[in-house]
Amino acid sequence: MVSDKAATETGEQLRDYELMVIVSPEIAEEQLEGTIEKIGRLITGRGGTVANAERWGKRKLAYPIKRSLEGNYVLIKCKLKPASSRELEANLRISEEFLRHLLVKLKS
């Protein structure tokens, strides 16, 4: 049996997260589903699971981001290892199709 300290050091425990992503409005509606699946593959490829993905639709932004005035909002509830969350954020940060993201750890 793995002790709690060893499990957290190796990052084996899955934690609950909410990921809010604003996808560029230049992504066509047909391609949006593929973009959401890409995020799911990033999560599951690192040993996580995706509970659900809610599409909130296209909404106006409070201020322009990368010359866009609106974006497609998507809320994803998932479970991830803590070390994998940093890798996921790095991938989202460098991708051109995502305007902004926010990954929040939920209390258990």
C-alpha cells in the first residue's frame, strides 16, 4: 500500500478540477467539438478523466483579447494529477485556438 505522503509526492492522487476555456471565435462551430475533444485527449493522455464538458456558447468578452471581441466558452469538469495540471496549462497557453483558460482545483 502506498502512503498518503508518497502518493502526493508522485502525483498519483487524482484531484477534482474545473477548467474554463475561451475558444477563439475564428474556430468554426463544426471544429469546436474537435477542439473540445483535443482538451479531453490532453487530460486523458496524462492519466486524468473528463466528467463532462458544458458548452456555454459564444459570448461577448469584457475587453478585446487577441483582437477578438467575443469567444466560445466551454466549462470542463475533470480529475487530474497535480503534476499533470501544470502540463495541461502549458499546452493551453501555447495553443493559438484558446484565448484564455482558468483551471481551478475544487475542494474535496
